[in-house]
Amino acid sequence: MSFTNAVVVSAEMIRLLPVWLKPYAVQLTPCWRKRKLTEDLMKDEVLQRLQLSHKVKGKPNDLLQWIVDASPVKERTVKNIVERILGLNVAAIHTTTSVRLYIRSSMSLTDSAVQSLVSALALLAADSERYIPPMREEIAMNSEKGHITPRTMAGATKLDSFLRESGRVNLNSMIGLMRTARRDFHFKDGTLIPAGTRIGVPTISIHHDSTLYSEPQNVDCFRFVGASGGLADTNRFHPARTGLDYLTFGHGKNACPGRFFAVNLMKLVLAEMIHVTASVNIPLPIILGIKSHSSSMAELTAPAPLLAEAFANHALNTRFEDLTPDAVAQAKVFILDTFGVGIAGSSAFGAEAVIQAGASWGNGNEASLWGRRQRVPATLAALVNGYQVHCQEYDCVHEGAVLHPLATTLPAVIALAERAGGISGKDLITAVAVGVNISAGLGIASKSAMRFFRPATAGGFGATAAVGRLLGLSHESLVQAFGLQYAQTSGTLQPHVEGSAALPLQVGLNSRAALQSCDWVSAGLPGPRDVFEGPYGYLPLFEGPDRWDLSGTYDCLAGRRWLVSELSHKPYPAGRATHGGVEGLQVLMKKTDGSTLKPDDIKSVTITGPPVTARLCARPDLPDPTPNYARLCMSYIAAKVLLNGFVDLAHYRGKELTDPATHNLAKRIKMLSDGQADPNALVPISVELCSVDGEIKTWRCDQMLASPSRRLTREQHLAKFRRCWEFAAEPLPEASREALIKLVDDLENVDNIKRLTTLLSPPSQPGYRSSKL
């Protein structure tokens, strides 16, 4: 391919020079250097082949030997043979470019032949059940002892039709037969074409002219096959044949001379792949634009975005059996953990207000509010439960993505499951794993500091994927559901700065939006499609132009990485960026004699971490903070640890928030940035504690407690869950708590999770009692 490019560049360079200078200047061009390099590389092999040219048998049966044998004896030199190979290479690669479809992939393909093959595979995979079996049967019928031969290729007429249709719907050939008028040209009707004007033929219009093709807006790869099974007209419909109705390779005396070689090359590669594969499961990075033989021209001219297609593929095609045992185990751990923090959130600040406001939005009893007896419409349940999960900064997090993926996904999934009458445990686990891969997959792609509140913004797309999967949306519908979700995506960091309850509300809003997006698209409302990488898409707008890398995301979508296995618990009810400081203080407060430092023994505390930790939590202590502000204030949290030895849900309620001892101690605590380059890193964290007697104690961690490399024990995990249970807005029985633990432990064997969802609310009793917060 580099030689082909060099030919084009060199020709343009030489064209600008006077004739007398061209023979000398050509030796300075890239083309000349590439030719000489190729000659040096092939010299030994060509000399060996020249020695074999006189033999009748035992010679290699390949292109190089064919060229040697076909060359006149006088022209059998290394230089001539190499130039003929390079010349054929230029013609073949140039022509294959014109056969490919317009396709965007996750890699930057530059070899036109590879692009043509990928495009052909895209058509095959788009409607594999229709096209592959008959082509495989045709190839097998014409093969000789299981091998593909020239006879096989000649008989592969369905493959000929397939390639011709591929060329017909080529979106890169909108204008063909480009020519430049060398002088003024006058048509008989007086029309003037001035010298220098570039003129072309509207190829795309001709290829989609209803007077030339039946239903030209539809892609039908067997449209040229006749009733007998062969091409309806072999001379006319061979993929390399040109005509006034088929201009993929040009037409007339200037049609591409290498088109027959290019077509045969692609036929051979595709025939081999179709023949040797018993079933087709091609790992294409993405298939765009064309969905089936009934695809419309509107779809072809507006290809779907790469990432939206990939997300839809992953969400709809992942099976429970594709998950690793650890992914299944961790999904169950964090499903239970999320239920726990959501139940505790039912009595937290703001939850009652969210519910009361929502009561006027419509009636319904489709789904439950966790920790309460009340039932509401599914969309309101997703909003409220999403709020409750995140409103205490106690829900699980993917540290690399800086994202709380279950806060949006699980409330939406459970609300849908209740509305639908239940789903299986395997379906729940798979939906959660898929949702985490997509939302956290967006997070790990970011290479910039967080600009918007990612748990809400990216989290909503994971919830949409999970809901769309459970609803059984089609691939195209889910792509458009992502678009409708993007229309509702919200999540600013300003509430984080101010400590406002709007922060968890944004999580709830995006959880609700996932249900609404899938419901709208199910009702026939279309959404935008280029919602991730488009000029105003999620990545350039929310993460910043050219500030993302999707390589890790595609590892997840290929099933090589399950991000649910990378989630971290929240062992403390506070922003994750504070956890290293909490653990460090708990360690440093212990004296060698077993006693504990008293607050009066402490002169100062300095906690140092990556920029994002300081950015999120190095905020000044306020004498009367909101609960949301206090959970993200390192000095407040550290003071609670120094006073109590731990930090608890109760420390953000009532008089605890204005406790004078807490705020006096907070004045001795500061948090600093270590200035490292990674904008999303949460470690390392170091803590320096200076006592009033001059002793300085230090501690450092490179992996925080409850991260994937330092997971909580089962006992610690369940202790947190049971503590959260105690904070339900309406008392929940201990028996229900233990039953829920048992059900989630065996979740993959639960046929219907309806029993599980009933345990999230108090047993039914007459009337509804709302606790006062």
C-alpha cells in the first residue's frame, strides 16, 4: 500500500516539472526509493524463481512464479519482475478501493484491499442467515475434493452477484468518471464547459435509478441471480463488467484495467472464508449502515455511529454463559450492596421531597420504592431509587472510570422487572454486567479530568443498554434509544462543588430517562444515532474533543474484560476520594501499646492524593454543611474519624452536622494534590499525622481498601449491608433481610426475581405510613 501511495505522490510531483527535468527528478521521488527497496528485498527470491522457470513440475504455484513464467526470456531480470509485481499491486489495490462500502471501524484501516474485505464481511454478517448458506452450498458443490479451484470460482455466481451489489451500493462512488476539461467546450445547446472544469458522472444516482434497478433503495445481494441459480446475464452482471448502469470501475476505454484481478482476489478470499467456516461468528469491530436486504437508502446515507452500534451489539448479544465466574460473583455482591445503600437512602436527606414532588406526576403501582411500602409508576421508581442509591456516597464505584455504574442501572432494571412481572436471576445478572461494561466503558475511555458528573451522564447509557436488552429491543431500536437517552442526558459538577442534593437527583433522572428512552423508541419515536462520536456527541461534548481512547472499551465489548469485576466497595459512607485518608487515620491513631490517640493529642493532619481527590474533596469545612457537602469534605470526614474512630451514616444527620468539636478539629486537617498527570487516578494516598509532642507518623496506600485487589471479606460486605438495612425509612424485618441475602447468593438459579423485589419494601399493611425525615 505504501508503494501505491508513493506512485500517486510521485506522479503529482513529476507532473509539475518540465519534460527535460523529469528523467532526472524521478530518481529523487518516493516511488523510486520504494521500488529500489522492494527490489533489494525480493532479489534473492526472484533469482531462485528464475532458476526454476525451465522446469515443468515442482514449481511454486503463486503470482511470482506466474509472472516469471509469463515474461519473455529477454525480460526475465530482477528489475523487470519486481516492477511487474509492483505495477500489478498498484492496479489491484487501486481497484479494490472502489468496491468497498463506506464503513467505519475501530481501527484505522489503510489497506484498500482489507477495507474491501471488511465491507464484504459487513454485508455477510448483516444478513448472514440469508446469504451465507446458499453461497456455501454453491462453493461446496463446485469444489474439488474440498478444495477451491478455478472451477469453483467460475461457478460461484451467487458470490459474483454479492460483489456486484456491494459495488452498486458503494457510498464512496457518489461521483465517478472524473475528467478535467483541457479547453473550453461548447455543447450543441450552447452550454459552455470552461477549461479546467472538473466533470463527473453521478454514480450513486445511476446506481439507485428505479428505471435501471428494481427497488434500488433496498440492498439485495442476490438481485443479479437468475432463475437457474446462475447470473441472469453472465456477460452483463459479472462484478468486473462495466456498463452505463454500473460505473463502480468506470466505463469505456478508460475503465480500470485491474478490476478483474481485484474481483477475483476478493472472490477467492471470501470463498475460502465462507467455505471453511461451519458457522459464521465474525468478530467485526462494527457493521454500519446496512442491516439487511430490506435496508433503505436513507439508512445507507446516514450510517450509524461506531460506538452506538458496538454498544447495541454487546447489550443484545451477550449471554449469561459469556460472563466469567468472577463477573457473576461480583455482580451478585454489588447487586446486594446497591439494594442496601438504596434502602438506607430512603431515610436520607431529600428522599421524601423527591417522592412528594413525584406524587403529582401521575398514578400507578408498577414498582416499589426501596425501604418504603409505597408503589409508584416504574419511571418514578427508577428516579427515586436512583436518588436513594447515590444520595449517601455509599454505592460501589469503578475507580478508573470515576463512575458509580449501579446507581443508574439497577434501579431502572428493577423498576422494569416489576412492571413486566419479573425476570430471571440470570437475566438480571447479565443486564447488570452489560450495563456496567457500557457506562464504565465510557468512563475508562476518558483521558481528561471530569467535566460533567459522569455517574449520571455515562451511567444513563449503561441503564439504557440494560433496559433495552430486557425489553428485547432490536439492534436498530437500541441504537436509537441511546439517542433518546442522550437527548435527556444531564449531570453537571456544580452540585458536587456546592454539596447540593441535585447531585444524586441527576443520577435518578438519568435512571428514569433510560426507561423513558426505551419506551419511546418502542412506541416508534426515533432518536439521533451518532450520539457518541458525532460533532456534538457525548465524547467530544462531555469528555472533550480528542480526549478519549476507546481501546479499553472495545476490550470490554469483546468480552475480554468485565468491568463489574473491577468495582470497588464503599467501606465508608463518603466520597471515594476520602477513603484513603480515612483508612490512613485509623491506622495512625493506634499506638504501639494498643491505645488510641485522642483528638487533643493531634496537632495537624495532612492528606495528599492525586489531583482528582483534591479537586473533589479538598473543600473548606463549613460550620453548618448540608449532608451532601459533608460527605465530600475531607476535613469534616477526617475529624469524625479522629473523634469516633470511624465514619458512619449517622454522622450526616441531625446535630452531628453542626457538632462544634467536629468543626474545631477539622481546622487542623488539610488535603493537598500531589500534582500527578493522570486526571482520573484516585491513588496513591499518603497521610501525615503530627502530634502535639512533635511526633510525625506517616502512612501510604497504593490500593484503597475494598478495591479489586483488596476486596472486602464476605463478613465485611454483609456487615455493611445489615447496617444499611437499619436505616430504612420504614422498618424492615430482619427475616426479610436474611432472605434477601440468601436469594441474591443463589441469584443465577432464581427463575423469577419477583420474590426478591417484594423483600425491598415492608410487608403489606393497610394504609401508607411515611416517616418524617
